Amino acid sequence: MRMTNKIMQNNSLHNINNNKILQDKLNTQMSTGKKLTRPSDDPVVAIRALRLRSDVSQIVQFYEKNAPDGEAWMKVTGDALNTTTDVINGMIEQATRGANKDMGYEDLDIIVTQLRELKEEFYATGNVDFAGRYVFTGFRTDTPLTYTEEAVQDFQITEKLTPEAIDTINYTTIGNLDGLSDVNYDPTAGIGEDQNNIKNADIYRIRLSYDQIKDTVPTVQQVTDPTTIPPTTADLIPAGNITVVSSTADPNPYELIQQQPGNAILIPETGELLVGTDLYENTLKNLPVDTQMRITYEKDDWKVGDMRPQHYFECTDKTDPAKVINYNFAKDNTVDPPLEYISMDGVKQIIEYDVGYNQKVRINTTADEVFTLNMDRNIDDMEKAMSELQTIDFTRNELSTMLKNMKEGDPGYDNLKATYEAADKAYTYVRENVQKMFEGLISKVQSNLDTTSVAITDNGTRASRLDLITNRLMTLKTTFETLQSTNEDIDITEATIKLTSASYTYQSALMATGKILQNSLMNYI
């Protein structure tokens, strides 16, 4: 093959250009610190780089965003639960003081006032938020646990209960003693009240979660087949056996239910469904302990501090007829539009964060795990009992003063003494009931403390687990970043040697080419 000067010139330019390309590549690597500038430089390294970058990106998301956010959420929850524990311990202390039999009405009233304040603080703690999201309200993080201002919202509420919800209350009939004083009682006209008329009885009741409900007849049903949607039910107490009676009626509901043993009475002001003895003995007493009872009623007037029912019950907001909202119903295609809400039958509104590959951690504690509504209703019962004690205490003190101003043999003395004995008997009954309620409140509040302790433990356990996961993520992040660096980053020493070698080669090529191409065939013709 004949090698001409032109061929030598072209080859020399080609080789010198390749050397400059290599220099440019090495210089780019030195500038960027990376092996690749484009995938075609090394497809195998490029594919591995994409995979490692994806892994590192996910780990960074888990380690730097998800895990810290979840940790902060659980820290806020833990602080709120600790505050709740302090409040409950304060309530136990006050209830223990109130259980002292020697305390009079004034001292007990102070204790009940403190209990009320502690109760309000208990539920106010449930409104704690994290970055504008309420931590105890499940998926409804934009809705506080309680009403923060008075509202008119028409809810139809369905409570799910068991026969365990049927309890007893003690009621003392005081007859004409209510408000009796020297202003309206003249002993010379007769006995104000005979102690034989002072009666004490236990009354069966179902205490609803709310008071001040609408004066409509509730439905009380038993679930006969919970597997259907909606569940198959049958009337447990027929509507015809339930009457609505105001607490201000005469006779009042507590006296009336003793006269109607086969019926039930709803007191809308107190949210109590009183059950007659015959109805209880023949229908409710023998129900299996796992029987599902459902009571549906309505409430439309909400005051500050009331718990929002959508966080606890199946309920329907009928405030706007054009936009009826159903909460917490199971999927039900028999209605239009279909109900597709979270069911209260074992399905909780759990918020989970992804903190690893196929690894999630629950970060929230739901309201029903801590802020049960029975705390509010227990204090309502105490306030009601204290109101009854105040009434009979006033009458007893008034009659005692009148009796001290008279002496045996004075006109009306015997009548006044008989009336005072009736008042004293009634006071004894009511005071003993208050005593038992304080003793019972200790165990009830202790139950709330136990529930809160479980929630604190559960939250702490999940926080500890997240801490372990965070430590592992930190190690994974370091490992994958090292692998990514090994795969993508250049060896500075090796690159420097290659660049220096390419530079020398380039200079040498220029010198050699310059000498070789000085002469051509024309120089010899």
C-alpha cells in the first residue's frame, strides 16, 4: 500500500484530535468529579447510577423528611398525653378528697367546681395540633376534637353499646321539701312533709354520650345480624314504650319511671334513658354480654367544649338538606349516594408514615383511645347530685334555724320537728349518694388513667421503634451514598495521572508530526 503525505497528515490530525477529545473528557471529569457526562460514556455504570440515585433519594425522603415528621408528631402526642395524665391525677386527688364523709355542701361544691375545670382542661388537651393538623382526630386533621364556639348543627347520632352500658342511679323523693323555708312554711298550718314520704330507690338507666338532645323519641335496637350492610336489627325497646319527659315536669321523670315499670323515659336535658324495672327484668337483664345495642337520637345545639360526634359515632349531619353528610358508615350501596365511610366496627382512622422499604409506622393516637366521653358525663352526674344536695341542704338548714327559734310546746313545734326529721332523712339519703358517687368516681377516673397509660405506652413504643428505624436509615444512607460515590465519582489521583499523560502525549504528537510532515515528495523531484 502506498503511503502518501496526505494520508500521514490525515492520520496525524485524527490521532491528535482523539488525544484532545480524551483530554477534554479527563478535564471534564476533573471539573465535575464524575465519571460520566452522558449515559453513552459507560451504559453499565449509568444504569447502576440511576438505581443507586433512586435508592438514595428514597432513603433521604425516609430519613430526612418522613421519620423526623413522624417523630415530631409523636412527640407532640406524647406531651399532650402526659398533660392528660397530670389532669387525671388531679381529678383522682379531688375525688379522693370529696369521698370524705365529714365534708359539708360548701366544701364539696368547691371540689366539684375544680373537677369541672380539670374536665374541661382534659378535653381541651385533645385539641392539640401539629403544624396546623389536629393530632387526635384521625383522618380529619382539619377538624378539632371539640367545638371551640357555640354552633347549631343538626346531627342524627347512633351510639353502639352493650348491656354493660345499663347502670343504676340513686334517687331520693323529697316531696314538698324543695325550697321550703321560713318564708313559705308555717308549722302551725301542719306538717310540711312527712318522713314516710321520703323514699329512696335505684333506677335503671342508659346514659347517652350527650345531654341537651332533641325531644324526639329515640330508637333502641338490637343487632341480630352484624354481617349485613346495613346490619340487620330489631327493636329492643319499641318506640311505643318510650316517652319523652322534661326534667322540669311534675311529677319528674325519676318519680314517673317508678310508676311505669314496663316503659322507658327519655330525659332530653340530661341525656338519660330511664328504664322501668319490669322492662329491665324481662327484656334487658338477660341479654348476652356481647349483644350489640344501637340507640339513635338527635342533637342540634352544641356548646363550647362539646365533643364532635363525627370523631366517635355513626352520625348524619342534616343541617343542610341539600348536602347531607354521613360519617363513619360502612359501604352501603343501597342508598344514594352510597355510604363509603370508615366503619366504626373495628376499623380505626390510623395514619401511617412510610419510613423504609415496605415499612410503615403508625404515628397517631385516636381520640377514642384517650378522650372518652364518659369523663364528661361522670362530672355531669356529680354536678346533678350536688344540685340535689344543695336543695335539701338549704331546706334542712332553714328548718334547723326555725327549730332553734322555737321550744317544745310552742304552737307548730311538733309539726316543724316532724318536717325537719323528714328533711334530715332526705339529706342523709342524698349525702350518702354523693359519698358513693365520689367513691365511684375515683375508680372511673382511674379507669381513664389506665386507658391513658396504655396510650402513652403505645405511643412511646412506636416512637422507640421509629428511633431504631431512624438509626438504621442513617446507616443505610451512608452506605448507599458511599456506593453511589464509588460508582459515579472519579479517582482524582488516577484522573490526574491520565490527564498529565494525555497532555504529554499531545505535546509529543505535535512535535513528531511537525518534523515528519516538514518534507514531502516534492522535495526530491
